[in-house]
Amino acid sequence: MISAIVTAYERVDQTLATLQILQSCSPAPDEILVHVDANQIACENAIRNAFPEVRVLRSEKQVGPGCGRNK
């Protein structure tokens, strides 16, 4: 099983482009997880709308990319 993990904070367009690229990989990941940092609701909503199959995790406080990947 291949999993891809993306950390997101404020850069919605860049995050959506990254997810599009991940889905076009061959083989595609079996699952894609995105950690949205610092309670960025707009970013989370954009991801859920564009990629409903992606699993989204969110931190209320900013934890940074390292802690986001660990989450």
C-alpha cells in the first residue's frame, strides 16, 4: 500500500496542484492524507471540495510541517 502525505498551510492553489500531481502518478497512491495546519478552514474546504476522497486532518494550532506529517 502506498500512502502520500501532504502538509498544507495557506497556499491553497499549491496544495490543490500537488494533490492533482499525486493522483496522476503511476501507480497512484492508495491513499492521500493532508494535514491542514493552524485551523485553515478555507484550505480544508477547498481540498474537500476538489478531492473528496482525500483524508484531511487539521490542527487548531500551528504545528509546522514536521509535526503535521507525524500527526
